[in-house]
Amino acid sequence: MTKTLYFDCFSGVSGDMVVGALLDLGLPLADLRAALGSLAVDLGGVSADRVLRAGVSATKFRVHETESPAPHRPQPDPDHPHSPDDHVHGHRTPSHDQADIAHTHAHEHSHHSLKAIARLIDRSALSAEGKGRAVHLFERLADAEAAIHAMPIERVHLHEVGAPDSIIDIVGAVYGLEQLRADRIVSSPLNVGGGTVTCAHGVFPVPAPATARLLTGVPVYAGEVEMELVTPTGALIVTSYADSFGPMPAMTIGQIGYGAGDRDPKRHPNVLRMILGQAEATAPARRVVEILCEIDDMNPQLFGPLMDKLHLAGALDVFYAPVQMKKNRPGTLVTVLARPEDRRALSDILFADTTTIGVRYQEMTRECLERQVSNLETPVGLIRFKIATRAGHVLNVSPEFDDCARVAAEKGLPIKAVQAIAMKAWMDGQD
């Protein structure tokens, strides 16, 4: 059985809705505050309270401009961490709808550069992996804005990179999802809403430009509600964490959490629903990034060391393919598969160690069989086997080639003979 989390985005998604739903699933608010560390001091206090959205009870996560002293109130019930006693009263400048990191909408927060955000995240109490994931999310957002405005990422306007409430929303979501430790995350198609939204550069149809770019390759639809339902922060989080998109997978439901948006339209619950349960074990699906470039003017001797360096830097796979390029020149297509958070470092290697002047990349979902390595004593010696399984069933078995080559050299046998002996030993052991 695998622990599965389902994002039910029937009413869209935003950063504060994600954090609210995580709190509703049981994430302690005190632990979230501790994880935010100095962020909650530098950027504003946080609170959570129960609200109704079209009759549906949900948790509303709030970020306040400053931490204001709360009036005397009864001590909160430790068994009900999301009771009204968690709410710290204070004013927050209203936004268009939900927290939005890439668009100013109507609020007048101060904003931060990408480098400043990275420094703020480094001061949080997230794990090292969580900090890297959070920084990567903001890099994705900055990349989207840079592409939209046809400018280098370093020149992206500050208000398009980070409002304080959105920084807290994203860091809080990273922490909450890390604590949830789901084996698999699936999302429904996203309801983006309808109508128009006022952004820093004018009035645009929903989804806004940054949101639309972040949703590339993701199933979406426009509902009847004439308002922005998916914000850049929401699109960023869901597309970065979801392994796949579609209907809710077959699973046994354990918990349900509701995170509330700001508005409360009639007959439409403005909430994000998270469903946590147990599903039958399947091959793990993960988000990966594919990095591509073509090269027709490089010494071919450099391709070998390049592949080694990319693997050492974290590439999941590297392969070359012959292509025909401009002016009918033969060239090489370089393809690198990697974790999204490793993209920038691997791109730096491609720029530094090859003659390419540009790379392309796109994120996609990769599904892999579960793999393990097992040692087996065969008639010709000890050989490692790679075993691939799905839902507990062995689908592929292969003796390690390097071991077969070593034994063949030691015994004076052809490698293919050693492979056959090893496979027979494996099959005999399954009787």
C-alpha cells in the first residue's frame, strides 16, 4: 500500500489554500510557525481559523503584515489546533482573490528579488532538501516571468518575483508536504475559473500569463465562476509536486482537508480539497526535467568526459543521438534527464563544458519500476543482479554486465556465456 495524496482542484488552487488544507489535515500550526523561523518575523505573522465557504467548513490560512499582540483569550485546546483560538487578529490588505506571487492585484506589499528570497529561505527552519525545493519553486516562477517578458531572469521586475505573503505560502506548503510524506501525489484537472484578472502589466483573461505558462502540459478547464481560481502560487505548487493528473486513483480514504480561499461566492465553495489515503502499490511516478541542446562544432573527444561530469552532478540519464543540423552539418543531440531542482547546475555544465549557446528544457512525469540489487552465487562466481518489480511482481531481471565481464576475464569465458550461466542460476533459484 502507498500513502497517496489527491489534490481536488474543483475550485482552483492558491498558495494559502494549499497551506490551509494541510493544516486541516492535521499539520500543527505551531510546527508550521517554527519551520517558517525568521520568515514569520521578517514578513509577517501567520494564523489559521475556521471559516465557511458556501456552507463548507474549511481552514483559512492568513499572513499578517506584522505580528500584533492578541487580546486576552482562553488557552487553545491542544486537541483542536485549528480552533478560532489560533487566530491572531490583524489587518491584511485585501488581494484580488487568493495570494498571488507574480501579480500585484490590488495589494501594496513590498517585494523581493530572487536572490533575496533565497536568503530568506536559508534562514527558515526547513530541512536542507526543503530549502532546495523552495528555492527551485521560485526559480521556476522567475523563469516563467522572464520568458513572458523576453528578458533575462536577473532583470525580472521585483514585484513579479515575490510578495511577502506568497513567500510564506510557498515555504509553508513545502514544509507541510514534506511532513506529510506522501508516497504519491495526484491532482485533478485544474478549474482555472473565468473572466479577467488585473495584473501589474494590465488586464488579462484568466488564467493570467504566468499561471498559464506554469500550467503548460497540465489538464485545465474553465468553469462557470467568473473569477481567477488558479493563481501562480497555486499552479506552481501543484505542478511541482503532482506526479500525475486525472481522476482520483483507487484508494481507501483516510483523511480529508479543506483549505479556504479569500472570497465566498454563493453556491460555489471556494476551497481546495485534499484527500489522503492508501492505494495499492504502483510504480512510483516522479517529476523530471528534460534538458536538450544540439552541437555541431565541438571536438568529439569532449563528449565522454561531459557525460561523466553530468552524471556526477546528479543527472538521472544522459544520452547522445546523431542529428542533421543547419547547413547540412552532422551534429549531436544531447539529452539530459534530471530532478527539477538540479536543472540549473546541469545547464551550467552544458554551457561551460560544451560549445552550445542555448539549451531547452521541459518538465514531465517519469514512471519507473521499483528496482533493487541482489547478490547471487552462481557456478562461475558471485554476480549482482538488477531486479525490477511492479506491485510486488518481478518483471525484469538482469545480471550486472560489469560483473559478467569481470568473471569472463577471470575464467577465460565469453561474456555471453557468463550471462547465460548467471540467468540459469537465477531461474533455478526461483523453482
